[in-house]
Amino acid sequence: MFTGIVQATCEVVSINNAAGLKTFEVAMTPTLIQGLVTGASVANNGVCLTVTKILNDKVFFDVMEETLAVTNLGNISVGDMVNIERSLTFGTEIGGHILSGHVHTLATVKSVSNTNEHYNIELQVAPQWMNYIFYKGFVGINGCSLTVGKVSNDGFVLHLIPETLKLTNLNHYSAGDKINIEIDSQTQVIVDTVERILAKKQLA
């Protein structure tokens, strides 16, 4: 489990191809590595991955074909920066919202508006996912817990503050790029339950 509060952006220093998977080697800071062990879960761009090896300041993750196909990790190249969050430790402050690290879908960046007054990213997703995305609701974006600023029929807009841009890789994205989306699990349960109840009433 994660909170959606990105701790650092870290460089992917190598990607090794093997049968059915790729191994990502990510350079991390001493603070992030402290206490980290093999088998631990770490979110990379919001994707929950298992640590397979730690070598000095490098951490290794095996990424399966399915994960590469349904997330933007399949588009990562050596030298790219990924958002990193260690798994949630109970007893610490939770500043975002609970995320599982299981990406639901990919959003396409429709536009980026960067002015002296704001930095907005407009994202487009498949229509069925818009059932779970609401104005002022929470969405996991590349592992970042962010508030939806505006919604349309096929997408939504994020208003990003300078601190978010400084601590994450979201300022690296431009029109046409893909971003990982994890919808809020509580919202999904409520929406699906209401739709199921209404469907039963219509059949009665």
C-alpha cells in the first residue's frame, strides 16, 4: 500500500531484457535505500514492483510483460526518471490517499498549459473510467495523489503546484505521452455498487 506522496524521482540506469520480463536498475538515494530489503514493494511511476536485488545505491526490479503492456513502464528508456515511493509504514503521517500500486489504465496527455499563473495537464482516458473520476476527487497519476481540477466527457484536468512539479516527473510529459492512472478504490466500490443496485431495480 502507498500514499501517493512521491518521495523522489530516480534515474533508470539500465534495462536488461530477459524472457518474459525486463529488469530495471534504478539509482536511489541513501535515504530511500535505508532499511530496504529484497522482496520489499516500491512504487515506480505508481506501479507496485518487488525489489529483486540491491547493489550499493542501485535497486533492481523485474517487470513482467503484462505490466509493461498495461502501464507506461513499457515506454521507459535508460536515463528516464521515475517517481519513487516506498510502501506505507503504519504510524507515519498519511498526506495523500491510499493507493494499491495497481494501475487501472493509461491516460494520454491531451495538452499541457504552462504559464506564469498555472501549470495544467489535460488527460484523456477511455470513457468507462470517467465513471470514477469526479471534480475534486482523488486520482493516482504516475503514483502521485492528485486532486481533479476539471472534468469533461473523455478526460480531466490537473492543476499542478510548483512543489509537485519539483518532486515528481510530471513536468517531463507532453501531448501524446502516456501516464499511469490508478482510480480511488473507495470511489470505484461506491459507483459500482450504486450501478448494480439501480440495474436490479430496473429488472424488478
